[in-house]
Amino acid sequence: MNRIFAKILLLTLTAAMHTISYARPNRAEIDAARGVIQRTFPQLAANVTLQAMAAPHGKPAYEQHVDGNRLTVKGSDAVALCRGVYDFVRRNHLGINSWSGNRYSAPASFAEAATASVVSPVEHHYYLNVVTYGYTTAYWDWQRWEQEIDWMALHGIDMPLALVANEAITARVWRRLGLTDDEIANYFVGPAHLPWMRMGNISHVDGPLPKEWHTTQIALQHKILQRMRSLGMKPICPAFAGFVPKEITRIYPDLHITTTSWGGAFHNWMISPDQPLFHTIGKMFIEEWEKEFGKNTHYIADSFNEMDIPFPPKDDPKRYTMLADYGEQVYRSIKAGNRDAVWVMQGWMFGYQRDIWDSATLQALVSRVPDDKMLLLDLAVDYNKCFWKNSANWDFYNAFFGKPWVYSVIPNMGGKSGMTGILEFYANGHLEALNSPNRGRLTAIGMAPEGLENNEVVYELMADASWSSSHIDVNRWLENYSRCRYGTFNEQIKRFWDDMQASVYGSFTDQPRHSWQLRPGVTPYGAVDDRHPFYRGIATFVNAAASMPHNPLLEADVRQLTAAYLGGKAEQMLHAIDSAYANADTIRAIALEKQFEKTLLGIDHILIGHPHHDLARWIDIARNHAIGNTALALYYEHNARRIVTIWGPPVDDYSARIWAGLVRDYYLPRWKMHFQQRNSGSKPDFAAWERRWVENTQGVSPAQPYTDPYQAAIDLINAAAALGR
């Protein structure tokens, strides 16, 4: 009898172990992964076999095998399969998948191809920032989202933010409570500004939000979530964070709401979680969301983003009781709608506002939330390490008090075009967390850029690093990257990367932008690290590119790097102009002003034809979202113009894009007005001019692109180099 019982027990345990340790993608997920490969590398897809494999220790993994001219990739999930195929492509210098485009060069044979077996050091790979949904993705259509989800899968990302249609669901909840359509629409902000409304920073800006917006967003989110889920991703969707129109007191006259403040100029209104209505709305939101989009697990709610919160003093026990109550109530409101839900919270304030968020304060906030029902995003490790230079959050907050957490970086603020970021850190900084005694429940590695389609080398490197628990040799990695992107690597490209690492990619700048991208008279904050190697490296690359085999990615980089070179030289010219006026040398100042104008036009024209550094493309994406409605198209263009220029104000010029159209139509005219003022004594109203530009929904001015961008780049750099320092 004991032997029979033992046998039954063994069979039961074996089956349980199989269920826990050998989770693998099903046929539908394998087909979804195959779809990614077919869309991205159609020449390769016919020669690839995808198979399921076990997930060792719950970590995603893949294996590559070559037989003749056929590649077999085994993966523990659909994203691991995509990552496995892409790693093979990159490992063998066959091509690359990037925002600027894809490249694939089929080899004659796979016989000598390098293969690998890889196990991720963490369970998940996180991606996106709440404000990416304003600075980049606000007006994306399904075609662009499909490309991005493919990019995510190939780069091994399985835990993205998915915030589209938040307002459509919010509006449904508020209507059920009794708010009118006008009250709701007037509270909402323009599409590109929605992230800050969601976090309680602003209201009304560029409103009212058209009701047509909700219809398109719901349809779009269905496609986004269906594709993410088909690939086995775990999207993080929105939850209610407490922010409401002040008109809600019309329905609930006894309700206490707090006016929030952000930047001293913007406001919103917040219900405290200790009020029953908070719980009611939180539950209703999750229910409405899942009624529309199906069951989800991870929900993000941020109530304290850069807020001036009137907490009791740190020596007052009420501070910690209040925060413990707050955290408990936020979680309970989410759980009421979905008992299995996990509350996700951004951790930007962990490093940015340590004067408020000391260890005891955060511990109190999370103390009553079950450990397995919360996920903390340690959002900006690069800022901790390279800019604020304060201690790592996992040390400061004692391994996040047992809560699962995400190691993340913010490689970009506002979608700025300027290059920055310490490549050595992005390659290997995560190893410090992986090996820390305070690692705690490190669950994911990821990146949370505020804006996309910039600094592509950083994102490619960080994606590789997030799948590695070993040290990455950055120089060898850059050689591989160059071969994949350009199809070649030579001494000139090596010198280029050496010089970039001695300047922009060897330093971290919070706001990499030029003073010519700011309103004249505004004191610059942030700069591009344009030490001598920066100019030397770009000149080396551009001159070498002219004799390299041409491809679209090489051309895109030549255009962008030339614009970056000229941007730095234009900055120097502004200083020289100021110096000339200070020395009463008006003749020299006027001559320099003409050179400055010529240089900015060179920046603008070399970028015409770049895949994404183009204002016309940005405006077209926004207008196309209107689907034939002219009035709506004008509104969307107005909002799209605002987010990349005056923003509010007072968050003017924060986005700092170096784009064709934006340079010639916005930055240059402002400076010409300033130069005219200096020579005539007139005083232009820059704020009024900027508002008119935002409201002038007439596209961009006509301009002629260079017929030979390679030769144009050489000529522009040679002309600018002669200006010197």
C-alpha cells in the first residue's frame, strides 16, 4: 500500500513540476512569433523553424541550431523565440531591426553560422514610459504600433505599458457617475498631453478633447492588446489614480477634493483614497476596462508624480499612517475590480524627490500591499548613477521592502534629438543590481524613454544587456552593431566610435540640447557634450561613408550625424555673435549671423528625407488620425505642434527636436527676430509669435532636399569645420 501511495505521489509531483518548470509557448504563440519574423525579415522567414522549449527556473530562454541552410530556434515563449531569431541575425552580422529601418543580407549558407543558448537573468523585460504616450506615440496608427510591437518582440521585451484608450474608459465611468459630456471633455487635455493629466499634473490644456478620439483609440487598443497577448506579453494597463474633474462636487457636494499643483502653473483635482468614492471609481474603472478589453493582470496608478504633497512632517507618526492607508486603499480599489491584479507604480520620485521620499515614507506607502500584488518601477537608474550621483535605490530602500521591482533606465527626456548616454553603463550597469546583496525580488530589466526614435545605439545595447548576466565588451559590441547596421566595419568606423565614447556616448547629459533651440534670452539648461572628439568622430564617419556600400540606414545616420555636427557649430556661432556685440564689432556680428542662418538651413535640409527627424512626418501622422475630418485634422496638428515646441507654457522648448521643418520654420525665425532686435532696437513678442506658429496649421514651408546627401554632408561639414572654435 505504501509503495502504491509513493508511486501516485511521485506521478503527481512529476506532473506538477512539468506544469511549473516546463511552461512553453502554444501553437498560436509560435504562429504569432512567426508573423513577427515574416514582417521584419521576410527573406529569412522561409528558412526558420520555431519550436517550444522549457523555461529553465522560470526565466525566458532560447536555443539556436543550424542544419544546412535551415535555422531552428527553440524558445520558452513567443517573445523568446523572436529574440532568439534576432540574436542569430545580429550574432552573424546579417542585419538589424531599427526605428530607421530594417536591414537583412542573406548569406550563401548557414554552415559557418554562430549559434547560442541564452537564459535571461530576469523573468521579464519592461518597456516604455507613461509620457512616451505624449512625446512619441500620441498619434500613432495601427501600422506604426504593429512595427513597434514587432520591435519589442525582437528585442526581447514582454512587459510593455499599454495605455491607449484610457480616457475612453474614464469617460464611461464618469458618465455613469453623472458627469456631463461637456464637463468630461473640458477636463480632458489634448491627445499629446494626456500622460500628464493621467498623473494629475495638468487639466484643460488644449482641450476639449473631441469625442471622436475615444472611438479611434478603443479600436486601436483592441489591436494593440490582441497582438501583445498573442505574443504572450504581459501588458501594463491603466488604473484609477484619484484624479477627477472639479465638477464632480456638483454630484457629490460633500466630497473633499484636493487641488494638485505641478510646476507652479498647472493644476488638477484629486480624491483621497480614504473616501468611499475613490474605491467606487477604482472598481468601476477596472470593470469597464476588462468589459471592453478583457482580463488583465498588471495595472499602473501613479498619484505622486513630481507633486508638491502636503504630507505631515517626517517626525509625525501621522505621516506614515496616512501613507500606509493610502497605499492600502489604492490597491484595494484595483483589487475590487480584479482580485488577481498587480498594482504597478512608477519610481521616478525615488531618486528625484528623496527629500520627500525617504526610506520610511516609501516603506509606509507599500506596507499593506501584499508583496506579490505590487511591482515597483525603479525608473531611472542611469540618473541615480550618472546624473544625481546618489545611492542606488535598491540600497537606499532596502531591496524595496520585499516587493518585486524593475531595473530601468530613462535614456531620453522629451524626445530630444541630442546624443548622450554612457555606453559602458548601459552595457553593464545592470550587473551591479543583479549581484547586489539588496537585489531582493528583481523581476525585470527594462527601459523607459520619454521619447523614441533617437539614440538608436543606446536602445540596441540596452536590449542586449537586459538578456545578459555577463560583462559586455562595448568595443566588440560596437563592431558587431556596425557590421549589422552598415554591412561593414573598418578603421574609420572604429575611430568614430572611439571619439563618440570620448564625448557624447561617454557622458550623461540630462537635457542634451542647444541654446539655438531655446527662445532667445532664455538661460540654457543642458548641453550636448561637443568636445573635440565629437566633431572629429563625425567628420571621420561622414567622409568614410561616402566610399562605403550605401544602404538606407547608413544614409539616415549620415544625415543625422551631419545635423548634430552643424548643431554644435551653430551653438559656437551664437557665442561668437554675443562676443562680437560685446566688443561693439557689429560688422563681424552681422557676418556671423548670416553664417548662423546658413548653418541652420544646412541642418534642416540635410534632414529632409530622414526616416523620422522631420516635422512634416510628425504633422502628417497627427492629421491622418482625423480620418477625413478637416476640422479635427487641424485640431490634431495644433496639438502636435504644441507638444514639440511651447508645450504649455511654461515648459517651453523642452522637447528640443532637431527636425527638418522645425529648424527652418521655428528655431531659425525666432533667432532672426532676435538679431533684428539687436540691430534695430525693436522688441519682438516671442510668446505671441510662438502661439501663432502653433495655431498656424498649414503644414511646413517648402524646401528642396539635397540630391546627393553623402556629398552634401561632406560639403556642409567642411564648411562648418572652417569656422572652428
